[in-house]
Amino acid sequence: MATRGTIAVHHADGTVSQIYAHWDNYLEGTGQLLLDCYNTLELAEDLIKPGDISSVGSDVAHTEYYGRDRSEDGAEPNIYSNLNSYHRYLLGEEFNYLFTRGQWLVEYLGTDGEYVSLAEAVQTA
């Protein structure tokens, strides 16, 4: 069964890019990969640039993208003008990851709608 999520990056210009991720988005899965393998703005931007993901790999080459790897249409990132717009249009997935100000945050059922430090969430999972 899928553990669905979103992965978003808050860019230096204030915009937010967001993609859908289908498999393994629990803290010990995608959460840990984001901390270990996509821990800079550049790496996070590279991860989401190709669009929606079936599953996150340890690098972009090993990540399965709907558009790049399956030739599916409509898999481009959603772009929001700012953080407020992004928050208004969250997809309501089980895990929502956001890279902002040099760190990963996560929102999920256990956080009551608030974003918390991903590093701390993974430690307590």
C-alpha cells in the first residue's frame, strides 16, 4: 500500500515548488533519504525539478519520475507564489516535506497540521 506524500522546496525568490511522491513517504523512508541525500537547497531543487515521483532514490538517477521515466503527462511541479499560497493548496497527503531556510521540515498526522524539524521527527520515530 502506498504512503503518499508531497515534497516541496521554498526557493530564494520566495516561490515554492511542490511535487507528489507515491511510495514510502514515512519518516524512516523518504524522510531519511531527504536528510541523508538531499540536504542542500541545490540537491532539493534537483530532486523536484523533473516533477512527480513514484519513489525517491538515493540520487536523482535512482529516483523514479512519472514524466522522465514513464513518459506520463501532467507530472510537472506545482509552483506557488509564496509559502502562504503553498499552505492553502496542500494536497492533504499523509506526509508533506518542505525544504526551507536550509533545513527539511515535515507535516504529518502526528504534528496536528504544524511543520516540525524533519531531523527531530526521524529521531523520535
